[in-house]
Amino acid sequence: MLIDLFTQLRQGQVPVSLRELLDLIAALEQRVASLDVNDFYLLARACMVKDEKYYDRFDRAFGQYFAGLQAQGDITDALIPSHWLESDFLKQLSDEEKARIEALGGLDKLLDTLKERLEEQHDRHAGGNKWVGTGGTSPFGHSGYNPEGIRIGGESKHKRAVKVWEKREFRNLDDSVELGTRNIKVALRKLRKFARTGAADQLDLDDTIRSTARNAGLLDLKMVPERHNAAKVLLFLDVGGSMDPFIRTCEELFSAARTEFKHLEYFYFHNCVYEKVWRDNRRRYDEAIPTLDVLHTYGRDYRVIFVGDAAMSPYELADRFGSVEHMNEEPGQLWLQRILDTWDKVIWLNPSSERYWHYTQSTQMIQQQLDNHMYPLTLEGIEAGIRYLSR
């Protein structure tokens, strides 16, 4: 059994060796874990994964081997019975019917109405236009249609929700991805600036030759400090939701940036930067970093690069409580402006096709706030953004 799991991990590109397998066998012989699959999962991961960046690969391989591994429940179970959200009924609407459906009229109205529905509703509903349910035209639930609603559970189908109520798990970007092309590295390299700092402990061969010649052949050694890459970069990465189709592209950029910049600090966010960012998506609720701390930690000589599709509800940028995931006290545009006021050079790399940007109001709002320094996440776009940052 363990040999098969070991083989599955190797096939999933988790760098495990026989040493890790023997450690796992020894731990099982000492009864470190019970027969519970969750306990075994934690033990196996502790023994066989030596770097957290491989956790996602381990999870996929483990899940494939132990087919049927159940995900943990989320917060919706506590307030909304799960059978209310079973999407066994899907309402099919024509374009004319969709056009006749009206939005409730703003985020505050949606939140107030949802509170009323939860107080009044006692049974499951499907295909309706009022209650929390599935498959209808109600603004609450999932698998239906409404021009502006709150999705509770399920999967996004029409990208219309202005708030999402579910447990959302994002994964970290893998910085070991092998790039399909070196051109991304070459484009980023143009931002690098070199400076000599520290003690003079390296031989300056050219100056030594010149000085020795001027000194009638007597050796005159000349030393210089080591040459360092002095470029400093803050990288803010949007993860989850509409960014999922762009994971591979973002991982390639992340890998290149980790290689090219010695002074690189990175942070994750979802849709827009608010009062907190994080470094590890698995611990984003427990180990979040106040954005104000970031603003006060890194000097003005840093260059800032945002990576995201900038596609979200306009409420997330313009309104208090507009975040799709939490009740933010201050709108996203305010936090973006604080970043623009702190660092002189800020760009936004957008992985979605440039020809679609004008269809999304939030994209236009961010592009305008950044004085049009939004560039497509293509080689040409990266080069254009780096040229601006290098000025």
C-alpha cells in the first residue's frame, strides 16, 4: 500500500525519496497516527514533504490515491442546511427572461434582504425568485440567474455575484515551475540595477593591470566591493476565483521573478488589496499581514507590480463592505491609493486578454487609477511595464 502511495507521489512530481518512505513506515510502526485517514494524511505529509511549496502537489496525489477523500465542511453548514443548496433543479432562462429580472438595488439592500430571508425561511426552495435556494432567479443561493446577487455555495456560472459566502481555499503559486521560455526572465532582467556594496574583497582585474603598469611593473592589487543586484520589487498576486485559469502563466512569472530579483517581497490578495494581505494561502486567515505594516516597512525605492485580472464587482473598489469575501471597513480604491502614494512606480499586469478590458467596469476603474499603467501579461506587456518601472 505505501509503495503504491510513494509511486503516486513521485508521479505527481512530489520530490520524495526512500528515506522519507522509511520514516513514514517507522512512524506507523510506532503508532504515531491512528487508523483515521485524516491522521494518516497529516503524518504522511509531515514525513514526505520537506518544503511547503509542494503541499498542493501532495494533496492532489494523496486525493487521487485515496479516491473519495471528503473535503471538510464550511461555515454555510452552520446556518443554512446543506439540502437547501442541492442543485438538482436548474432553471433555463431565455435572454428575454433574463432581461426582465431586476436587481434589488445595491449591496446594502442585498445584505439587509438576505438577513430577512434567513429569519423567515424554514424550508428548501428551488427554482424560485425570493428565497435562498438553487436554480431560480433569486439573488440568494446558486445555480440560477440574477444580475446582482450573493452566491451561497455551489460554483460560479454567470459571474454576477457581488458577494460569495463559502469556504474558499486558494493554493500558493509554485515557484519551481519550469518556464516554457526564457523570454520572461529576459524581460524582467531589464529592471535589475547593480551596485557595489560592502567590504572591498573582490579583485578588480582591469584596475590592477593599469595600476601595475603605472607602477613600473610592481604588482599593485586593486580590490572592489562585491557587485549586487540592487533592484527592489514588491509583488502583489491575485489568487482564486476568476484567476484560476491563469495559474500557469502566473507561476511562470513568479518563478522568473524569484530568479531575477534578489530583493523580492511577495504578497497574495483576492480581487483587490484591502486591510490585510498574506504570504501563505493555507494560513491566510491565521497569519494575515496588515497592509499598513507593508506600507511602513519597505522604502520608497521599491517598485510595485500587481498581477491580477482586475475583474470584480465595482462595489469591491468603491464601497465599504464591498469585498466579495469579508466586511471591509474601507473601499479597495482607498487602499490602492495608499499604495500609489507610498511608492512612485506601480504597474498592474493583467493576464486576461486586453481586448476584453473595456467590458469590465472594475478593470477600467483600476486602469484609470493607475494612470493607464496596466499592461497585458504577455512578453510585450511585461517589457512595456518594466520600461516604465526602470525610468
